[in-house]
Amino acid sequence: MNRSHHADKATGVGDPQCFKGEAGPAKFKAGDRVRVKDLPDIFYTRTMQYCRNVVCEVVIATHESPAAEDEAWDNCDNPEWFYIVRFKQQDLWPEYPDTYSNDTLQTELSERWLELV
Amino acid sequence: MAEKHNHDHNHAPMVEEISDFEVLEIAVRELCIEKGLFTIDDHRQFTEYAHNIGPLPAARLVAKAWLDPEFKKLALEDGVKASLEVGIDWITSPPTDFGTPSDYCDLRILEDTATTKHVVVCTLCSCYPRPILGHSPEWYRTPNYRRRIVRWPRDVLSEFGVNLPEGVNVRVEDSNQKCRFMVMPMRPEGTEGWTEEQLTEIVTRDCMLGVALPHPDRKHNAKRPIHKAINPVHGH
């Protein structure tokens, strides 16, 4: 079993740069309104509970990489696009005060977690 | 149980036990060296690298961007490329030559404006732009900071001494995948005509995490006040 294929691929190129061009065209673009799906994650995920089922805006498609849920198990076969997305704080937290209704939170999610609304 | 320490001799307190984690680290390290995964010299090199990184390159990057609009543009577009100008090569940094493990090579620099103040967190654990900012402070990795800054950012910033007026919107950046984030704060008033060296001195680590604002009188290399102990320990 080759345990260093990931390192071999990234050496001198960088990770996530080494997955560039492997995910095909990005499904979402800046400004798109998307909802974070609430997918099952019994083994591993990097999608926080607090943002699930919440609608946000795509800020930018950042890079291509295997999703964390795959990469955690050494599966690099299906890289996908990652996005920085922006939430209104009031959409995340019920008690967030009206005075600061323009406050926002950004995070990164991979394409499988997002759907257009 | 350990024998009670006998205090009839005179030496500074010292560690008498080794933790399970230290035992584990030594065991794994020795096994790796024995199996040829890396050499003892490689290990020394990793350790030196880890001990040498710090926030100064990032401070210089911010100072450069304040002075040079072209460089600022590059920094906001391509943080990894801009880092080269301050001597940080994300792609070939040791020990792995593709970023240290979990130091993925996608640096994003968040520009504060008159109406937006950024603050960085990793709610999952401790994602941090280590090659350019050094190791994260202990508080950055605590559940207390991680769970509260996303939900009550203004309260937490206030605890750090940053009280934002109503017209300034807070933007929390929860760093949880392969991007790494640092904040480019606004250049403070009172620094007109300053050189890059001078400006670098006021861009502290906390300014680049977003929990502090640069101030012309607050330098990262300033002398710390020394307070005399109230109950000094004699004989050491």
C-alpha cells in the first residue's frame, strides 16, 4: 500500500495547488444564494452544525481539493470546488441583536454541502 | 505514589515526572528514526523550523502593503505569492516541502476597512497561518474563544479591549478547511511618514488575528513592565 501518494503529489507544488484542474467547472459563482445541506456525517466532517440548513452567499470559489470527508480516509479520487461563503450573523444566531444586523460570518465549504436556493 | 520531596537541600523546583504524551512522542519519534522515515538530523531541522517561526514576516507584509498599493493588490489577490516578498515560501517550507502538515498553501488576507472589521477563528480546532504568523497563542485554541467569538464577537472583542462603534460591521472568519487567514488592519493615524521598519513594529500578532488594533504607541518589541513580587520566594 502506498502511504505517501498524497505527499508525492504535493511536494514542490503545494496542497491544494496539486489538485488544480481536477474538479471540472465550479458549480457556483460569487453572489449565488445557497443553502448549506444537512448531510449525515457519521465518520468525519468539517461542516459545522451551526451553519447547517442556513442560507448564505457565495463569496469566491477558492480552490479544488478532495472534500475533508473523503480525504480523511485517504480518498483523493474526486476533488471538488471549495467556496468561501458569507452568512448574516442574524441568520445563524436567534439572539443576535438588530443593532448589529450587518455583522457577518464567513467560512469555507466544499461543493457537496451547498445547493442553490 | 511518588516519595515526598525532601526539602533539606537547596535547588530550584524541577519537573519530576514525564507525561504520557512525552513518552508517546519519544517512542514514536525513535520508531520513525529506526524505520528510516526520517533521520535524527531531519528531526532536528523540523524542530528548529518550528521554534523559529513567528509573526514578524506577516507584520512586514502588512507594513509593505500599507506603503505600496501595488503590493497591497498582490497581497489581497494571492497571499502565497505576496509572502515570498517577506521571505516566506509556503510551497517549500519544511518539513515536507508542501507546507508543514495541515499548513495548506492557500493564504487569504482579509482587509479591514472603515466599515468592516475582521476577526479570525477556527471553531473546529486550530487552523492558523503558521508559516507566516508562527504558532497560535494558547487562547486561540481554547473552546472558550472558539465557541464564543462566532456567536458573540463584539463581547469577545470587547474583552480584548476592542470596542467597535455601531457603524463598523464585524466579520468573523471561521477557518476550517484548506485556506489560512490573516487580517490586514487599517493603518492607524499618527504614522504619517513612517518607514517600513517603523510600521512593522506596531503590527502585532493580535492585530493580524483581528483581536487588536494597531496603535502608534504599541510596539511588539516594547519593554514589558516588571512588577516586583508581593511575596518573593527566598533562596532561589
